[in-house]
Amino acid sequence: MNSPSLRKICIFTTVHRPYDVRVFHREARTLAAQGYNVVLLVHADFQIEKKYGVTLKGVPRPGNRFFRLLSIFRFAHRCLKEKPDVYHFHDLELLPLGVFFKWVTKKRVVYDCHENYPEAAHERAWYPDWFKPLLARFIAITEPALAKQLDVVICVVPDQQERFKAAGCRTILLRNLPRLEIFNTALQKHPPKLDRIIYVGGLTTVRGAKLMVEIMKELQATHPSTKLLLLGPFNEPHVEKDVKRYIAELGLEEQIEHIQFVPHQDVAEYVVQSKIGLIPWQENKQMLRMVFPNKIFEYMACGLPVVASDLPSLRYILNKSGGGVLVKADDAKAHARAIAELLDDNEKSNELGRKGREFVKEKFNWDIEAKKLVDFYSKL
């Protein structure tokens, strides 16, 4: 355990859940284990909780997105009361607040950037189509200009890091990779495999929510007993309504199960009992950039072969690991054929799963990234 000169870190987010995978389970827990006094401020129904050495403090939840922006003032007050040595925030909307803290307190301020937000603006269903290009352009200009005034930007993928470097920001790369102990524990229980494929994560049209229904309709003809588990929330109520209506229209209520939320430490239990991990993402501005989704590494950590859309980031990972099959992104029949072939060929399925598992164990896991985070904070 270190004896850091910067003792107290205030991590805050207005967007993510209290026990978010990256914010809490990876970064906050890692820093707390190194002896830092870590306080995490989040929207929550509780006042205070302490887990794994991290003190979580709840801020009342806003009723909608407009009031979420207003709640930033409440976060500002609560953060200042903590009087930390470092402010570490995780949301684009908090950038002006980060700059304010830098000017007023003269403390270290860290921006943890999870996405390529200019491209992500095109995926936000709640904005009208005419507004999305304007928003993307505005973010592309203002985000690096504000971030340049902070101490560092933590990035998740290389092309994102290059974008901030080009603007003159100090950066480090901290990839979104799994804590292996969670998945190792699930594997050691040797649970029986169910006749099931799985998708983990947020559900939107661009991420293949509707396409997965069509995939299951195709698969029903050859593998009627195979089920699909959707493990994650729909990002928009109208998308959930449309997808569930489509499931009913195609008569797939028995083939598709949806669980909206599972604590991160329990996700591995569902993944390890499945046979194939699915990522049927569709082409758009964000998905055509380098995006390393948690789910692909979680599937491979559990030894699952992956069937994924042939998009740049997924192609990069699967070509390096040999842990899955790539298919045309918008072709439900191609996805279904790839799934059926793996269901029918245990030897190939097991080999792909083994390669993916070895790849994650050796090169792509949180132990590697944790050392970079600890080293960064020791020098900060």
C-alpha cells in the first residue's frame, strides 16, 4: 500500500450508477486499496454507504434531464465541502464545473472521458435529428478547449487520446477492461451451460436491440430451444416499447428474456452459463470509431466465443484474440448462421472461447490498467 502525498480524492458523476463498473469497481476501489481517502458523490437514494474502502455519498436524484443539469449546482456545493486534494469527474456535462474547481480551488482536476462524445451525440435518441450535427460540432470544439485547462484527461481508446493530445491536453490511456477475479470466481463454480446466448449492456436500436429479435426469429427455424438473454436497460422507453412489441409480433416471448439490471459482481454468473456472447452493433458515427466495449472482454473472460458485427473496434479485438466470429453488421441471417454453426460445433466453440480467455488473461485485463492508474496518481 502506498502513502500518497495527495490523500483525498473526490470522484463525482451525475450520469452513472453508484456502483458503476468503471467508476466504482475499477477506479475507486483501486485507489482506495492504495490508501487514498476516496469519496464518491453520485445520484442515489441513500445518504452514505461504505464498500471496499470507498465512501459513497448520495445526492438526491433529479426528476428528468433538465433537473439533472440543475443538480450540478448541488454537486458543486457538495464537492467543495469535501475539500479534497483531487477532483476526479466522469461526465461531459461536468466539464465547466471541473474548470471552475481548477480556477477557484487550485487543486488537481481530472476529467475521465468515457466516450467519443462528438460522435455519440448522433446516437442520443432524445435530440431531434436536425440538432445532432450542431451538437456534435459544438462538443468537438468546446470539450478539448475546456479539458485543456485541467490537469489531465483520462481516455479509454487510442483515437480518443489522440484527439485530446492534438488539442494540447495532457492525457493517459486507461482502457475499459475486466477485473478478472469476478469472472474467475464464476468459472471456478463450474455451472452447467444453458442453451442460451447472451447480450450484456445498454439496449438501443444502434446497438442492435431490434436486430437481435430478427436474429432469434431466424435461429428459431434451426435451434428452437435456444434462448436469448438481454441483460441491461433500454436507454429510451420508446425503444423498449417498440422492441417488446416486435418480440410479441414475431411470437418470440418464450425465446427472449430481458433482465434490466444485475449488480456487476453477479453479471459473470449469467455470462458463464451462456454459450455465446453477442454484439450486433450497427454502423453509425460512434460505432465506426475505436470503441472497446466492456461486454466483449467479459464474454472472453468467461471463455465464451463471440459473434459480433464487423465494425473497426470489434474487428481489431477479435482479429488480435481469435476469440470470435465477425459478420455483416445489419444482416440478421448472417448473425443467425454464425450462432448456429457455433452451437453445432462444440470443438470450434470451445477453441474460440479458449483463445479469448487467454487473450484477456495475458493482455487485456484491469490488473494492467490498475498499475497505470496508481502510477498516474503517485505522480500527480
